[in-house]
Amino acid sequence: MIAGCGAGWKPGVAGAGDRRGRGNFLAVAGDYVGVDCLACRDAVSARMDGEAEPVPAEVTDAHLLVCAACRSWGELAAEVTRAVLMRAMVPVPDLADRILAAVARLR
């Protein structure tokens, strides 16, 4: 399971969500704060874009069940994606005839 944000905490297990320290100063040397959440957010972003997820989907889904921060991030990312995709279309002139005529003159 992705174990960021305190989810799945097991004392003394690297990468298991030990968040007792501050910043990168955790009880488990070599562990970085938020790495697991970053992997989850990468997976959520890839899922929204129709790309392959960097971790199995069930791992991402399990993390989202226990991590409110990543759920909120995913909801906001989906909102932004919808807003970008749903913007009003701006009318543009049809330049096809002019472009084809210019290409024909070049030949």
C-alpha cells in the first residue's frame, strides 16, 4: 500500500508512513516525507490523462481511501482538468482555402 500522510503507519518500518518527526527528520532514516503521496498523485494524474499509472490502480485506490490530502488533491485536479477542457470555443476564420492556394503557388 502507498503509505503517505500517516496511512498504514508501522513503527520502525521505512516507507510505512512514520510521520512522528518534522520535515525530513523522521524516526526512519532515509525516508522522505510525502514521497508516497507524490507517487499516488502521479498515479491520479496519469489516470485522469488516460496514461499508464506508475503504480497498480488498486494501490492508488487503497491509498486514496485512507489519505484525505490525496483525495482532496485528486478532486481539485479533476476540477481544474474539467475547467480547462470545458472552456468556450473561440471562433476562428476558415483559412483552408488560403493555405491550399499558397501551397499551390509554391509548387
